Amino acid sequence: MKKVKWLFLLVFVSLLAAVPVLADGPSGDVVIWGDDYTLRSGQTVQGDLLVYAGNVVLEAGSKVERNVTLFGGDLDAAGEIGGDVTVWGGDITARSGAVIRGQVVSVGGTVSSETGADIRGQEWQGLPFRVPNPPTPPIPPRPPIVSRYQDWGSRWWQHVGAIFRSAFGVIVLTVLGLLVVVFIPRHTDTVAETIAKAPLQSFLTGLAAWIVVPVVAAVLIITICLSPVAALWLLVAAVALLFGWIAAGLLLGVRILRAVTDKEPNPVPAVALGVLILSLLAFVPCVGLLLSAVVLTWSMGAVAYSFFGTRAYNEPPPKILSSTKQERS
């Protein structure tokens, strides 16, 4: 059972770096969820390119053979697109040398093209409808204010895109929390218990981690041959941050459910409730940033202090030197 849990933890760490979903369809289509996407020079998408809640950059020399569609993001195109371009809630920029063989449509955004961009279809931008002008006195004459409403619509669509990206991130984080509680419950409980019963040690350890992690990463990066180790080091730090946030959500959810019910709460709904509340509080202006910093420092310190939930908060650290001497004797 322990091997299965550690195998899941390894898979979980691998999936962490791939939270943005990239899926290849049967006809070469590429679908991206909740992340930016860059098509490098010389690369080709043999079908459609579909991106939800992310920006797209098509470098010079890249090619999308069919259509490009974005929801809640901007498109910066310098390569070749064989079909139509449609962007909902974002702007389109065609760089010099870009070739777009179909029409270019930005719903709730703007379309701009540099000199040398080859757009062979029609260009259209703004909202799919016009807002009626409010009544204005005939004197003095005023310029039309339709563009003002179009600008408002553009900003509104951009806000919708930002909300969509944020909501997608909260959903992914909640699902990851459920998976962690289901597959490694003991480790998650240990980290949550460390947060609650060793708050000072956890917070001080978290403060030290904010200093040690970037310093060690910088030293490893400077030593070029150890650059892959730096990437692994930063990945472990990212996993510690995420694991601590989930454990803090579990602790918060358990405390809330205990306050409203007499039964011992189930960890699955508890972690879902806690992670959701913490994630929503993080979006509160000013207070959310401070709250996130405190929770991340506190919970990451608990992860480090408990060795990723493998040691209880009141358990003494293993005496490696003394055990080695006993083995030698």
C-alpha cells in the first residue's frame, strides 16, 4: 500500500507541471486549457488550434494549417494561418510577415496589423451588436459615442476572460486537493495537524524556505552542469507550496464542518470546501494577497517541518549519526 501511495505521489508531481491541458485530436488539432501557448518557429499544427483562457503567440516561421480560435485571450501572430481567426474577449495582432488566409474576427476586442502583414479575408472587431446611442441635445454637436460602448464591451470581455481563467484555476486546485486527500490521506492529515499544533515552528520554517529555495536555485543555475538539479529543486518547492495549500484547505474545511455539525467531517468534502474558500479569499483586493502570503508561508513550513507529512509535529527527528554508530558497533 505504501508503494502505491508513493507511486501516486510521483505521478501527482509529474502532473503538476502539466496542469494546463494540451490535447491532440485525431486530425492534428491542438486544444489548450487555462494556459498561454507559443508555437515556435518551424513548428506546425496540422489541424485547428483552440485555446481557452490563455494568450497565444505564433512566431515567424510557424504554421497552423486550419483555424485558430481563442476564448478569453490575446493572439500575437507572426506566422502563417491557413484558415479563419476568431478571438472571443481578446485582441488580435498580426505582425509583419504574418499570413492569414481566412477572415479575422475579434468579438469584444480589437484587430491591429503591422505593415507587411498579409490578411486575405475580411477583418471585423467589436461587439456582434450595436448599443443604441442615448438621446443627446442637438446643440452643441457631439461625436458619435458608439466606439465608447465598443471599448466598454472590449473591457467587459477581457474581464470575462480573466474570470474564466481564475475559475478554471480554482477548479483544478480543488480537484487536485480531492485526489491528494483520497490517495495520501495520512500525509495530508499530518501536515494539517502540524499547521495547527506547531504554528510557530511551521511559520519560521516557511520564512527560512523563502530564503533558502531561491538562493540554492541561483547557485545551481550558475553552475551550468547542475541546471537540471535546479529545475528539480524548484519543482519540489512548487509541490511543497501546493501540498501545503491543500493541507491548509483541509484544516479550514474540517474546522468549518465541525462548527456546523456534530459528526466528524469527511475529509473529501472538507478539503473541497476549505480549498475553495481559501482560493476565493485570495482574490479579495489587498487582503487576499496578504492572506495568501501568510497561508503559503505557514503551510509550506509545515510541509518542510513534517518532511512532506512523513513525521508528526511532536516526533523527534531521526538520529542519523547515533544509529550509524550503533550499526558499526
